[in-house]
Amino acid sequence: MDLSFFKIAEEDARLHKIARDHFAQGNPIKALEVLEDVYSRRREDDVPGMIPFLQGCILYHLAKRAENSDMKFSFFLGCVEPFTQHFGIHAFAAESLFEIAKDLDSAFYYKKAAKHAREGLCLVESYDELDSLALQTKGTLANILNDAKSKIRHGCTGKSSETALVESKEARDTIRSCDSDNAEGKRLRSHWASMSVEAKKNFMKVSISRLKGYVERLHGEEGKDALEEVLDSTRTNKKWRFWMCRTCAQKFFYVKKFRNHIEQEHSAKFKPATRNLTPEMVNEAWAGMIFDGGWEPVDAVAAAEMIKTRLEFVKEFEYEEGWSKDWPLAEDEERSNLLKQIQYLLVSLWERKVLPFSTLEWMLQFPILSQFEVSVSLTTECGLLGMPQRICFWNCHELERILDLLRLFKFERDDGTNLVCRAVERLCGRTGVKEKIEFDDQFSFMLLDRRLLRGNIAPFDDEGTIDPCKYDYYAKTQPQGDDIITWLLDHPLIDGSFEFPRSIRAHNLDIIVAILRAIHYTCRDWGTKYARKLDNLCYYKFLTDAKDLCTSEDERRRTAPEGEGDVLYASLLGDMCEKLKTDNGGIEFVFAVRDILEKASLPTFDFDDLEASLNLIHGLKDLSDDEVLKSIDSLRFVVTNKVLLTDSKILLIENSRISLLNELTRLSAFDYRSYIRHLLRRFMRDELNEIVKMDALAKVAAAEADLLSSEKQEKEKKSGSKNKKRGVIKNELNEIVKMDALAKVAAAEADLLSSEKQEKEKKSGSKNKKRGVIKNELNEIVKMDALAKVAAAEADLLSNLQNMPGEDLLSKHMESPRVAAATRCNLALDMTLKALCKIKVLKEYLVLNQDEFADNQEGQVPYALRDFFTAVASKTIKEGMYSYLLGNVLSSLEEAHSMSRDAAELLVSILEFWPCWRTPDIESCVTHIFTLEEYERMSCSKCRKNPNYPEQSSYGVVVSADSIRDLRRAFGKMKLEDILKLIRMEYKMLCDAKTEGCGKANFVHHIISRCTPIFTIVLKWEKNETEKEIHETTKALHREIDISRLYEGMEPNTTYRLVSMVGCTCGEEEEYICLFFKKNRWVSYRHEALAKKAVGGWTNVVRFCEKMKVRPEILFYEAVPKLDQ
């Protein structure tokens, strides 16, 4: 017997005990590290069951302990696969899935929990005797099965009953271990301001040797080894960033190699036995045909006549990307509508990456024009073989058959993968690195990011490449401000759970293991669907064999001599079953024939009594031939649909697997800069403090030496108390230094005075008393000066307020131009400004930057708008003041350019004129909040040219209300973003012949590089709409939209939520109304109304617009943070 087997088993038992002890001692991360060591030495399917079971228990424990709902879901999902690998009697896998199902109220996971519970009960019932623990497990499984069935039967909402715990930005920003505005911060800022330019640049150079000594003193050998590992890696690979496999601890500096390693070495990808049966998604070439096609119904009668009478003419038809304009079209609104729906579903499925090529092949195999006696060979000669335009030849019955199948396809798999993405986003958001850190060419100095000398760094540096400098890195950098001090003192504790010099492998190990096991569980689903597809394909082959047998009987009948009796198909199939019952695959053929003769509506795969099946088949041998053929065709149709649906489901599972693998890749990335960032800050803080201390001591020593002149020394000799006098002089000198610092930087006094010096001051008698009087006088002077400035500012403010027209003044001078303008504020401007002021992100921006609004604006409009929004930001605006400010804005806009009553044009004017937009000290608000930077990309499907078009800026999307209403009528409950996308599909761009293009019209892809906080939609109304038309249009609008459906380049599920809108009543006297969302309800505001009026939910808004005949014109959508979705 091979002794190595016992050695391996003994080693597994030893490691299992070590991991179990770590877990019992409250160290699950260390336990997972030990278990991953076992996985790294063995194949996934060769690991003993006790290892995955313990790992499942650890993840289950972490799930129960997790406070964040997304993390809880990730751990629960991760522990299912380890529990499934253990074949003992337990209910943990079913319990984990049931916990997920309860949290999400998900039918998907209730079904999975029921399946695992059913399998567990079958295993329990296979035992003859059960102990008390097994009986308890049996009861648990039975309860899970019953509860899951009940929830599925009564229906699930599919929404989480518990709001995800979101970490507020305010909390994150306030959790600091050091406040940059305290005494230390003020002292460091003061000294930094006094340093020379060259000294500041030299300070940014971190000596490697000094850093090593600092780390060794702080962390000992462990810290020294950890720092050496960092330095060796950066010196060798010239990269800060890498990907680490947490199972085998290998490092990869290219993400593609890491992903291949995870898929190949750690079973993160399902490997089917037969590659050619793996479903493939429709490629971009075919997608282009689907996008660009006309999808108009062809007149089949006229087309058949053309083929039969003018074949040579038809053969000359030109096809562009599978479509020809030469075929005669039919005026058939029903077929046209069905074709448009088929195109929309095909496009939507392809965009979601769930359109298998097998579905397209099946659609193109349908015979066309056969009812008009046009053979397949003739249609092939006409160039219709494999062309998508074949679909346009079909009648309504065939189109509805295709549409019925496509409607069964799912666009998304409700498996909660987005929750894992949210959990990873939350973790990765803590470790992003903005600072670049370079080295000199000798790797003796770290060179801190020179941008820190100029100000804060906004973008993240996700590459982390190192380019050793052979020149002076800071030569062209001019230090500005003291943001470097803020950076040194800014070390949040929120990600302090992982700090230098801990093992890198331990970083996020728990969630990484959970996601890897979730991928394995997804691959298990992949394999289950693949096996089901193979079963259906085999079943289809048996049905084909049965039909071929019937066809051969037809041939025999035609050639058989007269008088020879015909054999019924049913009898023939029964005889074949007797011949094949003992052959390989013969039993499955018997079961297929049983389904045929029983006229089964669905295929059956779980027959277990062969003799009973044969007896039933022989009992049905008198079934008519027509019934047999009809049953075969019906089952073939059902099985074909099952195969196509299975292909789509496999692509859905593959999307989930790829999504989980992407998140695993993100988590596995590690940046050494985030690892040593806080260490560097601490080291540099201590260095700067030492510089400040030494500089202060040097100043004191120099001043004391100057004061010890020969004249004073003579006086001290005469006084008879030389030592005492020198002590007093030293105290006086220290007090002078302290008072000078007080005049320059108020915070320096407390830090520079030690307790010993303060004690000496108490003993110095009248001298100290006198200095105290001087100090008090100085403080009083400073205080009186500040009060004088405040008084002057208050006097200026009172003077301005006295000169400002109030309510009484307005009532006396109603004929003045400014007041006359204010009376017209019931038009579009008033409501447009109110809708803007109800946008949360805009209000927060105004409050944050109100001190930055420029004063040196030219023209009346910027001043009026500045005053208006400054008042809004200060939250001091009142009704009388509001009317005055609004009148200013209105009259200044009228003077600047011709005013329009159109709200959308007024919005553009406001965005163009607002002075805050062009303030040089802060980022342009209109660019940051409102402006879409859009690229239009067109790939010519004919000449394959890809012209580059310049970036275009806009404030939002303008769309016709009529188009939205018409598409809503045609497609029913379609989302607003899909309606907008369908409208954009009508817009095509010519391949410019001036740039050697072919002139063909092509579909345009719209791309934006970033998400703006606000997304604006403007609706254009063309006529005096009825209440019904207004109702239909408003109902098509949705509270939330996903703009990743409109633009490429966005992350999936980029959600925006409607927060305010401007509407206009239709009729002889137009009236503008503002609607905004506040405190979980919609509120309307009309100018002449005395108060706001609550409307209610969105359904009430639709009714309100219908009743009041309000046409929504401007819709403001606000971006929803990922963690809040």
C-alpha cells in the first residue's frame, strides 16, 4: 500500500486542527489562510470533506456577524459551495440559501433552498437509523422546504426588506486620528510657511536608509522585513500595484495573467466536456445587421412572383449587411409592429450579452415562400440564405412564434451579484491611491508626488507605474499653500483594520475566499444547465430517430408490392424498442417513444421501470400515424425551445461568473502605496516636528548669545547674583519669542511653553507680573481691532439694507421697471429657478463654495444671478427679498438678450450667465454638475471606417413628447430609458464621403466618459394636447432611469432619480408650475398660490398633470450613489 496516502491524510488532519484552533480562538482570517494552504496543494475535487466544511462554517459565522447587508449576502453565498462539497448529514447549505432568500425576498433563492432541502431529506431518509442530531437536521430541512414552498406559492417581491447599511461620507471625513486645525497643525503650518522653496523640495525626498531605521525602531524585525519586501518588489518590477492570488500567494503584475491563473488553477471557470456545444453570443457583425436593418415587412406574394418570373433580375439585388432595399414592401401594420418588437428584443438581449447564436440560427432556418411553391434552392439563389431579412418574409403566425420564445428569455439573473459588487465597491473605495511616488535612479530616495506641493490631488492613480528619475523631480515645481500639511495630518482610522506591517495575504482574505467559492457555486450551476442541455439534445436525437423510422416506413410503403400490409408507426416504434432495450442508449430511446405514444406535453427523463414502459408502448400500438407524427413534432418543438432557453440561461450564468470574477480581480489588486501610506505620513510628520524643534532651539540659543553682551555681563558681576540674573534673562527671552509667535500665529504659544518654563515664570515675581500686563494689553488691542472691523462690516450691511427696497417701498413704486419685472415672475423663470434650488447636490455645492463666488463680474446679469444664488446658499432668503432678487434677475436677462417664455431656453440662459460658472478658483459648476461630454462613434458597416468625431457638450437630452407617447402605446410597459434609446436608433449618421467614406447611413453609438451629478431631460410639446395625451406621456416618465442603457462607457445600473421638474399648463393662459420631491412625497408650487401643496406619490403626480393639464417640460434627475441603489 502506498504510504504517501497516509502521510497526506495525516498532514490534512494536522492543518485542519490548526485552522480549527485559530477559529476557536477568534481568528477566522488565520484559519482561512491555513485552509487555503490545503487548497493550494490539492485539486478542488481532491480536498477532504472536513476542509470545505470548516471553511463553510467560518464563512457562515462571518455572515452572521456582518453588519453590512451586502457583506452578509456575500458571506452567505460563499459558504454554500463548501457545505455542498461535504456529503454528510447537515442543513447548512439549505439554511444559508434560505437566509439569503429571506433577506432578498427572492424566489430564485427560495427555489434553490428548497432544492437543497429536498436533496438533504433524501439523504437522511436513506439511513436506517438516525441519532438525535440527524433527526433534528431532518426537522430543519423539512421546515425549510415547507417555508420555501409557501413563499414561492404566495409570491415574492424580489426586494430586500432591509436597507443596506451605508457609510456616510460625513462620518468618514470626521473620523481622524489627528485634527489638522489643532495646535500641532497650526505650528507645522506656520513653520512650513517660513521654509524656503529649496527646503520644501528637499523635505519631499524621503531617505530610504532613514526610513528603514525608523521602521526597525517602530516595528522591529517584522517591520524591517515587510519594508524590504516592498522595496525589492518596486525595484525589480517598477510597479506599485500587483494582483495576489490569496490561495497560493502568487503575485502577478498583469491582470490578464492573474485571471487566467484563477480560471485554470483554481477552477474559476467551468470546463465542458464538449466545447462545440458551449453556447456562443451573437458577434458584433451580426449585431450590426440587427441594429442597422430596416425591419419592414416584405410583400411575400409579390416577392414569390418576382422569383418565379424574373429570377435573373432578383439575383442582381444588392445586399448591405444582410438587407436589400429592392424587395417589395407590404403595408401591414401588424407585421411591422411585430418586427419592431423582435428587433427591440434582439437588440436588448445582445446588449445584455444573453443572445445566443443558436437562437439566430434557429430563426434563420424557418422556410420562406414555401407556401407559394418557391423551393429552398431558389431562395438560396436569390441571396436570402443566412440573411436576417428572411425574417421579414414571415407571416404574423411565425413572427408571433418567435416573439413568444424571445419573451421567455431573461435579461438579468436575479442572483444578487450586484450586492457583491456593492460590497467590493465599499471595500475598494477605502484603498484608492491618489499620490504618485517615484524613486531616484539609485533607489536611495522616495520622491513624494510633486502635486502635493501645489494643492490637493483629485484623480486616483490606478496604474501605479514607477519611472526612476534621472533629473531633479521637483525642478519645475513651485510650492504653493500648505496642503502638504493637511496630507501629513490626514490619516483616517476607517481603514485602519489593515496596516503595515501585517501580512498582505490577509488583506480582505475573508471576502475574497467567499467570492471565489461563490464563483465555484456559479460554475456548478453552469454545469447543471450544460448537463440539462445535453439531455435535451440526446432526447431530440431520439425523436429524430423515431421520425426517420416513420419516414423509412413511408418509403417502404411506396415501393412495397400490392397486397402487402402497412405497419403502423406505433407498432414499428414498439418493435424497435424491443430491439434496443439492451443496447447503450436504448433505454432512453424507449422512454422517448413512451412520451410520443402517451402524447406527453413535456419530455420525461426520470423513468425507472423499463418493463412497465414497454408494456405501455405495446398497449398503444394501434395509435394512428397522424397522431404519432403530431406528437413527435410537438415534442421536437418543445425540446428545441428548451435548448435555446438553456443556451440563454447559460449565458446569464456566465455573465454572473464574469461579474464575480471581475470583483475578485478588483479585490485581489494590492497597491504597496496604500500599504505604506500611513507609515510615510507618520515618518514625515515626525521628521518635520524634529525640524521645527531644532529650529526653535537654534533661535533661542542665538538670541541668548546676542543678549550676553559684555555690558550686561559687567552689570551682572556688580549685582552679585550673576546666575540668578542669567536665569531671569533666559525667561524674558523665552517670553519675547512666545509673544512674537502670538502676533503671527495664535496657536504657537501653547505648544512652545513647556510645564517647566511655566513653573519658572510663576517664581519670577514682579517681572512675570509685568509681562502678564503687557500680554493682556496686547490681547485687548487685538480684540478691539477685531471688534472695530466687525462693527464696520455691520454698519456697511445696515447701510446696504437701508438702501435696499423692501415690501413697503415696493408697494409704493409699483410702476418702476424693476418691480414691474417682479410682477411677471409668475412666468417660466420663477419656476425654473425654484426647480433648480430643489436639487440637493446643487444646494450642497452652493453652500460649500459660496465664499468663492467672483465679485469682479461684468454686466448686470452675472451680478443679479450671483446675488440670487448667494442668498439661496446662505439660507437667509425671505419672500420679500425673493421677489426683489427675482425681479433683478428677470430684468437683467431681458436687458441682456431677447427674453423667451420657454423654460428650457431660460434654463440655458441661467447656466450660461451664472458667474459662479466661470470662477477661476473652483471647478466650473456647470461642467461638474450639468454638462454632458458626449462622443458620437460610428463604425461603418459597409466600408468599416471608424471616423473620429469631436467631443460635444450639452446640458441634457431634448426629445419630442409625441415620440415618447407613441412608443409607449406601441410597446406597452417599456422603461423610459429604453424609449429614449429606441428614439435614438432612428438617428443615423452618414459615412462622410469627403473623408473617403462610402456615404452609407449607420447607427450611431453615444458615449460619455463620466456621470454628471444631474441629468436633464427636456420634453418638446408640439400642440395643444388633450388630458388623455398628457396622461399617457406623463405615465411613460419614470421616477428612476438607468442611463447606462442610453450611453456606452457607463457601468451597468447607473441610476438617476427624478427630484424636480418644471411644467406648463396648456390653454389660452399658460401657467408654469414647479414639482419637487421632498420628504418622500411630491409637492407642487405655483406662483400665485400662498403655500406649497402636497401632491403625493408618482401616481398622484400623473393624475395631477392630467387634471391640471400640466405638460412636464424640464426634468431634473439626480445621480443615485451606488451604495444607495
